[in-house]
Amino acid sequence: MTDAPAPSFSSLIVYADESGDHGPVSPEFPVFVLAFCIFSKGAYAETVTTNMHRFKFKHFGHDGVVLHEREIRKATMAFKFLQVAERRAPFLEDMNALIESSPFTLVASVINKQKLRELYVKPFNPYFLAVKFGLERIEKYREALRDKGTLHVVFESRGKKEDDELELEFRRVCRANQLGRTLDMEPVFVKKEANHCGVQIADLVARPVGLQVLRPDQPNRAWTILETKFRRSPAGQVDGWGLKCFP
């Protein structure tokens, strides 16, 4: 009896998270952002997780807390201490340093929900559009690296119904896309409590990308860091390569 061949996996891992939602348009944040952070598995295991744990040990004394952009911004839940300026400033400085030192390539989809509704009688689901744009660009990135094997894309679970719908759309895009070939990718859904470093990083970067698209003239410290992370064309172009805005 011969052993079955070992499965072939990509050398990369992708973590995805969103900012905004695909429901009613909010005047404050009328876009839906889906950020995909692409890591080399080696760098992720050896650098990213270690730096994340050190950051948490420094500011919380343990690594059980889950970094969540909205709670940090509102200084709620585990982040109430950020209401104290003397603690907020060094925390944000270290968090920016954590993102800056994390070796990932960023692909992000920004869907303007208001424009989408104005242009289409039956507008597409913003989440599904963002997934399609993201997966196509991730595949082109893999192609340039000559990366082979099944690529896993990790999403934070939003509930069984939502996860099932997203998985169905994910697989549809893998079968039918603008590249004209089947994408060797698999979705993975993890609960927030699983405390995945990559998902937390994706959560932290999504909103700053949306804010930059909405208000490009507004100071955005996070953007100055994230701008260096985007997938780019050989000529250095981000738009359409690492950042897809629609419509």
C-alpha cells in the first residue's frame, strides 16, 4: 500500500477583514473596505506573531486580548485605558510600529456604496464585489512570484449564514473570473476569539484605507505606513494593482 501524495500548499497565507458593512449607506463612512494582507508563511511564523505577542505583553500584560480597530478608536472594552492620553500616545505609536514592521503585501477593495446604488438598479453585494476584485489581484501577485499550491484565505467568521454565503461566492469567483482560469484557493473562517494575528492586522488596516479614499487631503498617519505595503505595478502604480476602488 503506497502513501497518498502530500498536499501542495502555497508558501503564502492571506488574512482578510473589512471596515464598514454592506448594508445601508452611512454618511460618515459610505464605503465598504475589504483588506487582504498577504504574508510569506515563514515571515509570518517567525516575525509577525512574535512581534504581536510582544506588543500585547507590553501594553496588556498578556496576549489574550484581540486587537479590534473600532474598540481601539472608541477606547472601549479592553481598550478603555486609551482614554488616558499618557497611555494612548505610546500605544498608538507602538501599534503603528507593529504594522510598519510586519512584512506583508496589501491588496484592498474599496466599494463606494452610494455610487453603486446610483449607477445600478439592482446593485451588486459590496462584499462579494470586494472579494472578486481582491482574489483576482492576489492571483496575479502569486503569478508574478510563481507561487504554486493551494492558497488559504482566512476570514473572521460573521455567523453561519454569512459564512456560507461568502464561501459560495468565493468558490464562484475561483471558478469564473477575469483571469479565465480556476484559482487554487480555499476560504477559511475563524472566530474572533481564535486571536489570529493576521486577521487582527487586516482589521487594523482596513478603515485607514477607506478614510484615505474618502478624504485624501486629511492627515492619515496610518496611510503613510500602509501606502508602502500595497501591491504595485512594475512602474510603481498602486491604483488598480493593490487598491481597487469601485465604481
